[in-house]
Amino acid sequence: MPMAADDIAALIREGIPGAEVRIDDLAGDGDHYAATVVSTAFAGKSRIQQHQLVYAALRGRMGGELHALKLTTLAPNAG
């Protein structure tokens, strides 16, 4: 059974406190999503490390309940 966008966002926010999360349903089928996650936790980390943080927040649901997720991760600009 697919995951709801709100559930995906909630897991990411719980796993990465303070993160700004936007989830878009790419195909309108509730099974293919794009996530944009902005967090200070990403500062100084490689893109792979940033994505690993998001996958860890999803607690093993990637590839199961969550079939496809296009990830964009960003650290906020220090301005």
C-alpha cells in the first residue's frame, strides 16, 4: 500500500528536526513522489550523506511502502 505524502513529510520532519519539507506527487498515483528537504543538518555533508539522513528518517520504508522518491536536499544559505 502506498504512503501518503503527509506521512512521508512527517517521518522526515521527525527524523530531521527543524527540516523544511515539501512533497510533490509526481504521477498523481500516490506512489511516485519528489521530496525537497532543507535542513541545517546537511551543512558540510556530501549529497550522499544528506540523502542517507533522509533515508534513515524514512525508517526502511524506501523500496517497500515508498516505491519511488526523487530527492533534493539543501542546506539553508548562511546569510
